[in-house]
Amino acid sequence: MRVTWADGLLTFRLDLEDQITGKASDEYPVKLATNSCTITDVPDDAHPDLFAVAAWTVVAPWTRKRITFDRAVSARFAQALHDGWGVEAGPVGAEPRAAGGTLAISYSGGADSVAAAAIYPDAPFVHFRRVPHPRVPNRWPHYRSDVLARLAQQTGRPLTTVRSDLEYTLAEPRPGYPEHHAVAAGALLNADRLDLGGLGFGYEIGSRWLGGGRYLHRYTPDNPMWAPHGKWGRLFAAVGVHIVLPVGGVSEAVTMRLALESELAGQVRWCLSGAADGPCRTCAKCLYKELIQAAVERRPLDTPLTAGHPRARKWLCPPPYGGQEMVEYGLARIPGIERTLFAGALDYFDATEESTSWLEHCYPPALAEIPEPWRERATSFMTAEVGLMTEKEIHRVETWGSTG
Ligand SMILES: [Zn+2]
């Protein structure tokens, strides 16, 4: 792979051994659409390792053996890339970048990232905004990145909005991040300007510890994407921008509650297709989040979707589901759930309030892995606002997926 940067334009050329089909770090298959993308609103004099890691978040799935950058990287960066991926990086020659003192939040506006933001009221935000690609047709025109960007602006936090078309480098499964970490590409390029030493993401316990999302549903202490000792954790640390997961120890029930109780509640928006005046209420994400919110608020489900809707079909199939722990939580707590489109899923679980109570507390090892400068704040917040898990609850986390 050969990579060049010019005025925020990233161009990459595949070597003979590279392929346009690859796998993201969560093993999900991805296919390349085009070999360039733009990241605007970024400085052109960032540390070379920052350009390198930002590029790597886009080109990693397609790169097999080596990567050649257009400016020398540090030996520390090259080592981290080799240790994590077995890929040779060069040329080598720069001094490593020292970590800065600031933690920024990679802010999407969803409940998880709002909860992460609530823990650090002074942290600036970096918001990734999707824009069209000049050469790739937009097959997802209902995506309202403009609405999300405007809501981010209304938070009153110091905000850097980075516009990028990098999601269109992906042909399949759809426009999206080649690696989950590509959402951070703009933050990485701004790391010198913002004096970043850490970047906080809204990944919660399901994504960090339970193998949720696109990958296996089992306890994942060595999660390659988000563990500090995983390959991405070490690569980010090598460029002085530590991955920080302020809500990595709590479930989406907790992040939902924290977000709706926070001063940013008015700007929370997880729906990607809803208009300026509110969420669409009918997309898969709206439905899933409504399940969580109704459970947290202990009220009946409020959705226009009925059991006959195509969206309901998924809930007639046996698990595993993405976010399965939250499905169990919802089934156990929502009054009248047996009269909703989730009725079919009740057959697969024996969830009770007691069996799901661990989802209301914080898993302590998640706090221990927050880098020292920001750990105490998260620990005191979680202790006061959420409560730490008991030994028995910790056991539930650490046996997740092993008993079905
Ligand atoms: Zn929606």
C-alpha cells in the first residue's frame, strides 16, 4: 500500500499483494469502492505519525504486507503497526509524538457519546460529519449528517467538526467506516492543534466487553478494537492519543439514563435519518433505542411499528442479536411487552429484573483501563451516579456467551 496526503486528500494505491476485499478488525468482510477520500478542516502540519494512523484507519483492511507513507514515521509507530498487523511500515525517521494533556470526546450525539461527555464536562468535542464523495454515488441519501452536526453545535462545547467522505471508500456492506476507528481520523489529524493525549469514545460494555455489534457474542477482555493492550489501543498510544472509553463499563441502559439526565439531553439524537424536528421512530436503531428507553423509564413501548411490520421479523428469529443483553433487559422490564412486536422474542429468554440487574452497574475493570490522567474522574462519577458491580455481577460479565 502506498499512501499520500495533500490538503486533506488521502490517496492510496494498492500493491500487488493487496486486495480490494478485506476484513475489518472485527472480522467483518468489507469491499473497497474507491482509493481516495478527503478529510477537511484539518491542519497540514500535523505530526507524521498522526497522518499515518489516520490513513491506517481507512486502508488497514486492504493492506497485506507493507505500507509506504509519503513522509517518514517514527520507529515507535512502525513497531506498533508491525506488532499488531504484521505489516512493514516506512519510511522510518521521525521522532515519536508525545501525548498531549487534553481529552476530547469523539462526539456523535447518540446516547452513548452524550453519556461519555457528561463524565467530562470540560472536554472538547470532535464531530465526524459525512459529506458526499465526488466520484461515488450516494446510496444512502436519507442519512441526515447535517442534523447531527447542528445538534453537536448546540451543545455549547468547544467543537471541531470534521467533514469527510471517507465512508464512501467502502463499496460493501454500505457507506461506512472501513475500520471503526476511521471515525477518529479527523480527531487524530487535529491532535496537535487540540493538544490531545486521549480520545474518548462512547463504546459501552456491549462493544468493549461482551463482543456485541458485528462480532462474536462472548466475553472479550482482549478486544482488538478497544482494549488498551489490543492492536488499535497500542497503535493509538504510540501516537500519543490514548483510546479512552469513559462508559466502557456500563450498559446502554445506563448510558441512556445518564444521557437523558445530562445537560445535553436536548441534543441527544441516535436516529441517523430523522429530520430536524425529531427522530424517525421507525428505523431499526430508533426501535432498539426505544426498547432501552422504555425499560429505563419503566413505561410501555411507544412505537408505531406492529408485529406485522417487516422490521418485526428479526424478533421472531432465535438469538443471538446485536445488543442482546439490552434485549433481555427490555423484555424483563417493559410493562406489556408481550403485546408488542417483541412478543416472539420472549420465547427465547427467561429474563427477569434480577437476572438483568448487572446491566445497571459499572464493571470495575473498565475503569482500571482508563489512562491515569482521566481515571479518577470516571471512577468517582461511576461510583456516585451508577454504582459498581458486585462480585456476582462481575461474574455475569465474565461468563457472557459461555452459557448461551
Ligand atoms: Zn430512526
